[in-house]
Amino acid sequence: MTRTALGDAVALRVGDATLSATGWGEFLVHEAQPEVGSQWTDTGEVHEKRDLKGRGEGDTRLVPIHPSLVAILREMIKEYGLKPSGLLFPGEKGGMLAGSVFRRVWAKAREEILSDHEFKSPAGKRVYDLRHTCLTAWLNGGVPRAEVAEWAGNSVTVLLAIGGRDDSLRRVESLRDLPLLAA
């Protein structure tokens, strides 16, 4: 995940999530806390608190939460006793979740779940690739471009430019592999 996308997620508070008993929920995203390194912040902290990229000071955006994720989040909040003012995805000691931890867990999950061929491919190598996959699925599913762009926090122009050649090649590659030739 890029610093911005992960920065949006790690800044979410439990109270920023509307989690209905059934059906869809939504996140109210109102800030980002990207991991920039302590040498680059005024406070000496690893994360820097920022307004949302490309938006005015104090602006927010709503992002839908799929019903299956709503159920997982409701259970997680209950199991860990998370409070409305607390981080939705806290780090080990309750502070900001470190990107290195997130990336390490993602790498383990990929290795555990994917076939050897899939694991060695570039598909999903970075957590941020999931964002592209989600946005592409929404677009391919017929969700209007403007709505997908709003949920993603992008303009339609940026939305349609993401992925590019590498993303297109990965999609084509996944359609059909050629059979191996006998030597």
C-alpha cells in the first residue's frame, strides 16, 4: 500500500465506521497519517497527521464497507474491546500501526494462500495492488466512474490512469497461461 492509502487506513477510528447490524456500512475518512519517517516530521513521530490528499482542510469522504467486512469489523471491535475514540487498526501497543508490520503480514498471507505460481507473479505483491483490484472490480461491475473516484479519493482522470501498462499485462497474463512445451 502506498503511504497515502495506508495512511488513510491507520488513521481511522472506531467511531469513523458506521457498522449496521446487517448490510453495508461506511467509513468517514477525514484525515491521513502517512508513515513518512521521524526525520521528516515536525514532531519527531513516524506518522504525520494530514488532511486528505487533494481536498480542502477539514474535508471528508465516505467509503462504502462491504457487508462481509462490516461483520468482521463488528466482531473485531467486540473481541478486542475497541472504543469509539480508539484506532480501528491499532498497532501492537495501541499506537499507530506500522507499515512494516502491515507489509510483513500481507507477505505471509500471500505465501500461505496463493499457489507457488501466483505467489511468484507480481499480482498482489504489494498491499496497494488490492486497491487497484478493488477499483477495477467496481468499474467493471458498472459502478459509475465518478462514484468510484469519490470513494477512492481521486479525480476521474487519476482513477482512469491508475494501473497502466503493468496492470494491463497482469490482467492479460491471468486470462490464460500458455501450456509448457516439452523439452
